[in-house]
Amino acid sequence: MEKAMSIDINKNRYSDELEWLKQTKVGDLIYDHHLENKNKRLVEVPYTATLAHTMNALVANNVVAVPIAAPPGHWIGAGGSMILESDKHTGVVRKHYIGMLTMFDILAHMAEEPIDVVGTNGDDSGGFDMDKRMSVPVSSIIGHSLEGLSLWTLNPHTSLLDCMEVFSKGIHRALIPLDSHMDNVLGVELAENSSSYRMLTQMDVLSFLKSHGSKLKNVISHTVGELGAVMEQVFAVTNRTKVIDAIKCMRTGGLHAVPIIEAFDATDEDHKQLINGKGRKIVGTFSATDLKGCPIDLLQSWMSIDVLEFTNRVSTGPVNDGDGSATSRTLVTCYAGSSLGEVIDKAVIGHVHRIWVVDRQGLLDGIVALTDVLRVIRISLLLSGV
């Protein structure tokens, strides 16, 4: 009798948490005082901007992605989207957002073949011309990755629960219209017309959940292992991998970040390929956002150094502002037995998009991504109400 009563009480608690996610709207998050982007103007670049200009905009505004704006009527938007900005008073369309550019897109472009500079022996030992690669317009590389094509809007009346469903399927960010003309439409849309937008990201949602942790105290008290948030397969590079080789590996694998593991003493390990990191000693992280910490004029020369040395340089370089964001080199890890709440705290405080799971000896055991955190919270609460 007591056990049955305990189950009913827990169901009621989960029901309250589920109801809170249903009642909270995406628009509420945009103005929440805990979020970094509260009342922050949308950072964007014109379709004519070069990659160098765009990278400077990313660094200056401490963001990892920006929408690309173009004159209306001249471009097909990413995925056929029609996301427009119009004058609030006249309704005249001023611009069309045609895609999204991320640090990963820049990284992937840097790793593209063919080689720009031919070596003295007629081979590709000359590498590539960084100035040439960074001078291309952003419009020329939109759509080279799935991330760049992920240009969506979320109606401000969409529930946080539905937003979490979208973000748990690999969509990392969405534009929120501040004066939507589509009040009866919920969820993600490829068409929108508004006088202004704000960007909402997975990290914004996680920050909001952290600041309202008491609303989800039951589900986040469970461990990431219990909830199924740990992905056990994890690809890595070694501390002897060169930056350019790591970039090529990440582009091939579609990975935004890789753990850096300690290389074996044996000489037969291939440092130019992704390897299985499970059970290996993790010593660092190399991510697309690390590029923000490298001055553009040094990118060319830093491509040939080891990834661990690169991450150490960007953490102490002039671009690093010490705010604990993209260029912070503190290794953020957890255990399979860590609570979900603890993992959320680590992700938000460290401003990282993935937590490496290790065992008690510090050996790599898996990864928890923000996508998986949002997925397990939503699924756990929905299942508890069945």
C-alpha cells in the first residue's frame, strides 16, 4: 500500500514538471533575466561578407553561429525557407535570411580539397592559402553542412516542451520572431515575417532549466546513466594529431568537437585518423569554436602544430577574454553515475556543448551532448505520465 502511494506521489510530481514545460513558452525564455541573449540584438552578417569578416563578427560577439542576410527576392533560403524581416510600420520586406554560418562551416571550408598551394616538388606539401580561403563570401559555402541548412523559426507561443523536442533532434538553434504574424502556428517553421528576431539556442534552454532547477528536481536527480543520456561510442584524436589533420577528420565525421587522448608509445598508431577513444586517457578537447581563440593572421602557421599545443595557445592568447566560454581549457567531465542536474550545471557553467564521461581512473567512457540532455528530460517526463 505504501509503495503504491509512493508511485502515485512521484507520478504527481512528474506531472507537475511536465505541466510546467507545457505552460512555459519559448517567448518567455527570450526575456528571462538569466539568459545571456536577453534583449540582445540579433548578430547577423550580409551575404557579401567574407569568411574573415564573419569570423571577426563571431569573435567580437562571442557567438558560434550567425544568420546570413540578403536582399529579398534574389535568393532561395536554406531548405527553401522564407524567413523575412520587414519594416514594423510599413510592412515592407527589408531582408531575407538565407542560411546560417557556424564555426564548424568555417572549419570544414578550411579542410576542403583541392590544395590551394602546390609544394616545390609538385605535390600538396605546400598546404593551402589561408588568406585565399578566408576571402570567399559566406554565400558561397552556405549549405556545405547540415548545420548551415538548419535555418528555422520557432513561434514564441510554442511550449518549452515542444521546443525541446525540436532541439533533441539535432537542431541547435532557431530564430524567434518578436512580433510574429503567425500566432496560430506552433513548432518549427520555414516561413516567417517579423520586424525583428532573437536567436534561441540549446544552451539558452539549458541555462533556463538550470536557473529553474527546482521545477525539474525529480527528473534531474537521476543519473545520466539511468536516463540513457550517455553515448558510449566516441571518436577521438591523439595529442600528436596536427591541427589540420584533426580538422579534416572532424569534417569527414561531421563532428563539432573531439576529445584529445593520450597517444600510445607505439609508433603504429595513425594520428591522421579518428580513433576509438573508449578506455583511453583524455587530456583535452579540440572543437570548432577553438578557432575563435586563434588570431586570423596566425591560423596558417598554427595548422601544423599538435592539437593539444593549439588549445593551450588559444587559452592564453590575446583573443581569449577569460570568460570561461569557448576558449576555456578546463576539461569538463562527469561520470555515468553523475546526476543530470550536476551535468547541466557543468555544461552551463563551462559553456560547453558536450560533457565527456569518464570512469574513476579518468579513462574515456562516453559523451553526453546537450541534444541528449534535452531528449532524456522530455522523454522521461512524457513516459512518467503514461
